[in-house]
Amino acid sequence: MQTEIKVSEKVKLKNPVLVEGLPGIGNVGRVAAGYLVSELKMKKFAELYSPHFLPLVILHDSSVAQLLKCEFYYYKSKTRDIVILTGDTQSISPEGHYEVCEKILDFAEKLGVKEIITLGGFAEGKEIKEPRIIGAVNDKPLLKKYGGHDIDFGKEHPVGTIVGASGLLLGMGRLKGMDGLCLMGETYGVPVMTDPKAADQLLHVLTKILGVKVDLSKLEKIIKEMEEKIQQTEKIHKKILEELPKQQKGEDVRYIG
Amino acid sequence: MQTEIKVSEKVKLKNPVLVEGLPGIGNVGRVAAGYLVSELKMKKFAELYSPHFLPLVILHDSSVAQLLKCEFYYYKSKTRDIVILTGDTQSISPEGHYEVCEKILDFAEKLGVKEIITLGGFAEGKEIKEPRIIGAVNDKPLLKKYGGHDIDFGKEHPVGTIVGASGLLLGMGRLKGMDGLCLMGETYGVPVMTDPKAADQLLHVLTKILGVKVDLSKLEKIIKEMEEKIQQTEKIHKKILEELPKQQKGEDVRYIG
Amino acid sequence: MQTEIKVSEKVKLKNPVLVEGLPGIGNVGRVAAGYLVSELKMKKFAELYSPHFLPLVILHDSSVAQLLKCEFYYYKSKTRDIVILTGDTQSISPEGHYEVCEKILDFAEKLGVKEIITLGGFAEGKEIKEPRIIGAVNDKPLLKKYGGHDIDFGKEHPVGTIVGASGLLLGMGRLKGMDGLCLMGETYGVPVMTDPKAADQLLHVLTKILGVKVDLSKLEKIIKEMEEKIQQTEKIHKKILEELPKQQKGEDVRYIG
Amino acid sequence: MQTEIKVSEKVKLKNPVLVEGLPGIGNVGRVAAGYLVSELKMKKFAELYSPHFLPLVILHDSSVAQLLKCEFYYYKSKTRDIVILTGDTQSISPEGHYEVCEKILDFAEKLGVKEIITLGGFAEGKEIKEPRIIGAVNDKPLLKKYGGHDIDFGKEHPVGTIVGASGLLLGMGRLKGMDGLCLMGETYGVPVMTDPKAADQLLHVLTKILGVKVDLSKLEKIIKEMEEKIQQTEKIHKKILEELPKQQKGEDVRYIG
């Protein structure tokens, strides 16, 4: 069995941008992506399954079993379309990360994606009152493109490395000629605690880049509605973190996408 | 080498239901499946071998070496036929779980299977006097179908996840359009101790669903006869549990199928 | 890269028996096989390389680097020919064990092998004055065939499982219709200490089965000559043992082939 | 996804020698290779990516994300051409080491490479005032060929094994008929501390073998300029060392290439 994307609706998209928000530190990316899906009433059109996810099913509503999966949603606008990738989990093996990201990029390529934005949290290891949005790109000229936004590309943030899908999609996307931006909301970084403040800040920046208007006042409410899913995500994510080699949780690598 | 199913007898089955009972917590599923095989005098028609099992042979009768394997048995009845999947072990790697379950489902599909029932124990972490049977399905409408039986689908049992074959067969079966039910007998959950009481309760529910009559009075006697195999299974299973990532044995994930 | 057998000489063999002696507990199998190769002046005709061995080279004569490998030797006699498989190491991953053994058996099949004898040590965990040879077969009728030899197939030796090539070659060989016998010399079981006494006892039984005459008086001398290779083997083997999941070194599984 | 080499410039080379210097103990090989690339103004013509590297991107200049990769550079001279292989990292799995080295050798073969020189540090576990260069070859006759250089092939250096690319390229290269030499600079061996003294000594020997003139006086300066890259390499390398099985860092195996 290989990583597989099951398409439920064939869609034609206009210059789509791919936005990835999978579980990670502070669930910042996952929550921000989920909020966009909900507020923009985006439609699911594909699911991704992988043998590199934990070998288990989640029970929804206490008794309905579902495989771990990632999901693709689309949104059509007048200017350009948006594809959001979110889901329950990331790969649990290093090789699996590469395989899953390659499948995502192959699929994105077919959809016509030429720009990727990945979302995540950046664990500062201390309480953050006013979370900044820290950025990384996959090509130097892009620093100018995104320079006008409230993103910190500065040297005072020695992120160093970006682990997992948020990083690999940028690096591997470059090899396919796709532009990539990673947005990381500063957060405490205790893995299993959702940080709505960082997600809120992330959404402020992201919606401007995407050119969509989203009422952010409902974020905390939606997070509460998403609670069951989030808790399961957090349990799964906690497991993955525990399975990751120790050093990936160490001092030097403070970010996981 | 890949996971492989060796068919010893070609069988034509009438609307068969697949019942899986592999080693797991309290050996509940394994023992219940084994009892059915014995009482219904079911016939073995296929064996499954996998490089994802522990790399060892078991010595039967002290000196006859056999690869670890799973086995398929069939039973023909007037109404519908039954296929039972039981065996020595489950996969020892996460990816292996997916591969083994995919092979099982491909095989089941060819046999005409459209319904799967997986059996397991649910570790409560304390002594259980009157074990309930906790259930999960792989599609919400199935809750009604199985609602008439003595199965607890209630919210007060936060199973959360089902690890291993009992879970994956449900989740992956759904993708193939197969209905799935998981039955879990409440048990203490010390991994290496067979729990006949939970197996007995499980068989009461299962035989009603399957529409077969089985004398359950011999269960404890049969378990004693199965003792050598069970002990080996328990040793192997203990090893697998020790190899599983710690968190899969932790508080949050109290079930392994 | 896959496990690969490089043949240096094409040989035609008469009803050959395959004898496996790879590093393991007490190096009993490895030393016995090496002694036969040396005394019978057997000729190497193939080498096996695998990505499932440790990723390193051994330096022979202090400065000549060689990949880890297994080696096939042949011996032609009037009655039946002998193929010996020995080498530096075994696989370091569970899946690798299956892959390597499958390649060996495919190769053996092409050579016309219908009988396999695997050699190993059986760790008793205490000093053994008069090591017995404990046996296992891969088909019950074979107990009679080998019954006349000084092999203990009795119930008082709860070997339980045979881990690694010595076990898998038997189990997987059965699926190819090959008869298999495993001979285990009782030894203390400290992994990194060669036990010539158990190897000597093993050779007494083995040479009778093979119908060859070998002067066993030089065993200790030859072991000294093999010392450099043995030490390297022992280092490598120690590493593999350390990499094995803990339970494979535990009480219940006292044998590794 | 598989290990892949992306060629950016097709080059025709004259009897090229492949010199490998990847991260390892004391970064000796990596630094020596990088210095040659810089001093000889070598040109990059290919990059290697692999799913067996850590699943992360490195941020260059604080915010430009790049996949982990190895790089091939070439240098044309009057007599024979040189290809240097250097990069961010080595494989993190045993099987990955074999796969990556096979891809490298397939590529080298197409370039016409018949001789390989691999560079590394040899961890002595104590301070080294005058680092010697310890050598290993992949064929005994080569001892004469390289005998005239200041290389210690003597028995008093029980290197025993060479782990990783520096070892496997020699061993696997032999199977392709390529001559191989490994040069190891004696160093303390604390993994995450670059040792310019050992690199300097290594370059003295290497440049003589390659027949190129290189001003070594700038080595320390260049190492300072390479500092950002080196620090990242060291972080990555530290992670890989932590992921390696314990015994590969133990007493018996004091070298990692």
C-alpha cells in the first residue's frame, strides 16, 4: 500500500494557491486552516491516506471509525482560487514525510498550483503576549514579494530548520518550480495545547495575502466547536511527537510544521 | 518479499461475512475466533505470511518449526457463509499493519465479502466483573443495523482509537465499500493474560449476529486445549507490545485489537 | 538497492544439501560452518550483499575494506554435494531477515537444493559441560529421518522460537517444499564469546548426517587462525544484538540463529 | 520518492577521480572537500536529494528554505579531472546509506570514474597534537600505489570498520571495479566540533595525490566563512549521530565517515 489521494470531485481551478495547515506545535496551522475552511464554506474534494500514518482508526461520535487522513478543500473566488490541505496527522516516519509531500505536490501540480503557503507554529518555549508571524520562503526573490506584509523574515529569529510537511512542501515545491512561503505563529510550544492567539494572528496575515475577507471574531467559538476533532488531533499529534527522534524536539529545532 | 496469501482450497462462498480475531489485549478476539473455528469445525483454506511479522519460527510440539502466520477458515451455512481470520500475530511495524490489512481486504473482496466483524478486547485497566461488549462501526447508518444487539455504542466509553488490524480493517474496508463492526470485550488489559470471560461475552453477541448456534459451555475447556498455542501467541504478542511505541500502550490509547 | 547474490562460478551440483552457519549465539554455527569449509577445502562460488546489513565496511589486514557479506561454498562428493552458507553477519531489520532468507532460498532452489540444515547455538544461560545438540525440523515426518542421530528433539527443551536465518530458512523453506533441520549446540550464551566445545559437538552430529569425514582435532587451532575474522564477526554480531528489540534477547527467547 | 540526482550541467570529464567529503566526525572530510571546492573554484553540476535524509529544510540567510542535499562539483585540469561530492548530510537509516551510495556510484560510473577517494576523521578519543592520516583501500594491490604518500596503513591503527558513505563507497565501488582509498585525519572526535588541523593535514596528502596546488594558508579563514553552513551541518550531523544505534558510537567503532 502506498500513500494515495482519493478524489471525490473533479475541479477546475483558476491559478490556485495551496495552503497547508496540518497538526503541529500549538496546532496553529491546523486551526487556522480549519477556520478558513469553515468561514469560507470550502468544499472537500479529495482525501489522502498513507501507510506512514499511525496504524489506527479514530472513533468519531464515540463509535464511527475512520482512518487517519488529510483532506483537500477548494474555494473559488473572482481573482484566484484557494486549495486548503488540512487533516488529522502527519507521517510518523522520516521517509514517509517525503513520500506524503511528494504525493501532495504531484496532486497540486495537476491542479495547476504554482504557489504554496504552509502554516505552523514556532515554539518560543515561553509565554508569548503578542505573537509575531515569522516567515520563510523557498526562493530569495520571494522576500520582496511578501515584504509588504506583517511577516518577520529577520535574522533575530534563528529558526534554523522547519521539520515536517511545512518545511518539505517548500523545499520539494522549489524543485517543481513552485513558489513557497511558510508562516509561523509564535507560540509557547507545549505541543498538546491549541493556541488560538497565534492562529488569529496568522489568519490576519494570511487572509490579506489570499485577498479574502474573513470574520475572525468567531475563531475562539469555532475552536470550541472543533474541540472533539482537535482533542483527537492533539492525542495523535502527541503520539507522533513521542515517536519522533528526541533531537527533533530538542533546543536546536524549535519548530515543527 | 511481500505479504502473501497462500490459498490451499478454492472456495465459493455465499455472501460471506469476514470475522477477524487476531492476538490482542486479553487475547479476547483470538480466543473467541478460535472457539468458533473449533466448535463449527471450520475448514482452513488459506494462510497469510508477511515480512512484517517477527523474523522467527515457532516450534510446535517442541520441535516442528513454523513461520508466524494468519489463517483463513470458512463455514458454510444455509443462509450466509462465514470466513474467520485468526493467527499467531499481527504486524510489528506501522507500515506493515497497513500492508497486511490491505492484502486481507483484497482477498476478502475476491471472496465476495461485504461485511466485516473485528473482535478485540478493551483494556479498562481494572478488574471487570460483568464485561460489556463495546462496539464501533465504520459508517453511521450501521448503528441502527446493530442496535438491537447487546452492544454498547454509548458515549460513556471514550475508546477514542482502535489500534491494529481490528481498527484498520474497518477504516480501510470502508474505502472498499464494506460495512464494518468492531466488537470489544471489556477486560483488565494486562496484555499477556487470556480473559475467557470477555471472550464468552463476546461470543454471545457474535453468534447472535452471525445466526449460528454454538455451545459456549466448552469455552474454558477449549482454551485449556489451545493452551500451548495461546502461550506462544502470548509470548509473541508480548514482544510486539514491547516493540510498539510507548504511547500506544499509554493511558489515552487503551485498546489494541 | 536490494539484497543481491553475485555468482563467481557457475556450478552443477548433485542433489545438494544447504548448510547454513551464520554468526549467532556463541558463534557455534559460524565456526562449525567455517571449519567444514576449511577442512573440506570447499570452494567459494557466490557472495550475498544486502542493504539490510549494517552500513559499514570491515577492514581486513588492518587496511583493506570489504562490504559485509555472506558467502556460498560448494563441495562435491561421490554421493551428494554440499553447499555451505556462512558470512560476516545477519540482517539488522526484521523485514531484512525475510528478504535475505528469500533470496537465499530462491538461489538454493535454482541449485537444486531440497534439504536444508541450519546451525546455531542454544543459549542455556549457564555453563554447559557436555553440550547436547538440540534439534528442530520443519515437518513432522522428518523427526523419524533424523531420529537415529544424537539429536535431542525432546520436550524438556522448550526452545519455543528460533530467531533469524536459522529459523526462517526452515519455515520459508517448507513453503518451497524443502526439508529442513536445525541443529543447536548448547552453550552459555554470552553473545560475544566463541564456544568451540559446542561447535565440536555440532560437527560430530553434522558430519555423520552429511556423510563426510572430517578431522575435528584441529578445530581449536583453526578457530585461532580464524581469530581476526571471528573477532570482527563478534563485534558486528554484538552490534546487531544491541539493535535487536530487547525482548529478542530476553528470557523467553533464548536462541538466536 | 527515491534518492535522486538532479544534473544541472552535462559535463564531459577526463578520467575523473571522485572525492567524497560529507559531514562526519570532526567534520574533517566535509571541510577538506569544501576547501578544495572553494580554492579550485570548482563548479557545481549536480545535486542529490533523498527521502533517507532528515525530513526538514534548512533556512539559509535566516529565511530561505532548502532541502537537505549533497552536491557534485567538477574541476578540469591538464592531466585528469576531479569530481567532489560534499553536502549537508548523510542518510539517517542503514538501508538509506546503501541506497544513497548506490545512486552516487551509478552516477560516478556514467561520468567515467574509476577511482574514488573518501575523506573522514578518525576519532581517537583524546587530543591529537600532530594528526596522522590513516588510510584504507578497497583492494590489496592499492597499498603499493598509495604507499609513497604520508599515509598510515599500519597495524597499530585498529580502525576495524568504516561506517557510512566513506566506507560503503569503497566497498560498493569495488563491486563496480572502482579503486578506492579512504583518508582519515586523526581527531579528538567530539562530533560537533570542526577540526581544521586534521583537515589541513588531510589536504596536504590529498592535494599531492590529486596533483593540484592549493594554498592551504586560508583554511582557517575559509572555515570561518563557511561557519553558518558548518554550524547547520553540525546540528544536522549531531541529530544523525543521536539517531544512530548506540553501538555505532561506542568504543569499538571509533570512526564515522
